[in-house]
Amino acid sequence: MTETAQACPPQHGDETALYLEHADRLFRAVRSAVDASNETVEDACQHAWAQFLRYQPDREHVVAWLRLTATRRVWALAARERHDLSLDVPIGDDGTGGTLTDLVPGTSIEIQLDAREALRSLAALRPTHRYAMSRRVAGLSYREIEAEGGLSYTQVNRHLAGASAALRRR
């Protein structure tokens, strides 16, 4: 074994029982904490369990450790998905309708109306929520909003959560 490689700690033998006991609870907890698809949450939870097997954290705080690991993984997957987005997606069932790139603002009245409604919704938010949400919609990550606005990561999260809640009520 090289000096840079670290050996995995020995397993305790209770891993299967812990998985059976906490897997569904972990999925529900992470699902309720993040805005992501079930598939993304499931991937993140499985990643957390794999990391659990690799690092063998303290059993006293295993649920909190798993939840934190899975939540961080969802954020990482969401950031990757956000950067992989493309407007070159075929429109229509048979793909003959062109791509989303073809639908630039100004060519479709529906897009213009949707944009105006989105701007009205943003304008109705509190200034701190509007600031965070407008930058998030523009594609900035939490860390980029944090750096630009001189906010903490927690403040960015709270502003975005408040904005999301206000938009859902609207």
C-alpha cells in the first residue's frame, strides 16, 4: 500500500441492520430537505451509504452523518446538472419541431408573457429574497451568490428558501 492510500477502517458487522433500519428514513429526510428529483435523492442516498461503508463513522451520530453526506451530494449533483443544461433539446414528439434555441425571446408571445409574469413574481418578493432568487435564476451557485452579496452560505439558503415559499404561495 502506498503512503497516500489510506486503509478503510474495519466494518463493525452492523451495516446491513443499519441500512435496513435507516434507508427509507434517510431518503424521506433528504427528499424533504432539498428540491431535487427522486432519482437524484436516491443517487445521493446511495452515495452516502457507500461513503458510510468506506469511512465507518461514529455509530452514535450515523443518521445525521448520512443525512449531511447525502444532502451535500444532492447539492453537488444539482450543480453539475445545472451546468450541463442545454437549449439544444428537440421540440416535439418526433423531433421535427426544432430546438429550444430556436425559441429566442421575441419570437414567441408565450415566452414573452411567461417572462413578464416571472418578473412580476420577482418584483413582489422582499428585496433580500429578490436579490438571491434573481441571481439563482441567472445560474449562480449558492457560493457565487454568497461571494457577490457578502452573505453567508446560511443567509443565501434562508433567502432562497423564503423566496421559494413566497413564490409557491403566490
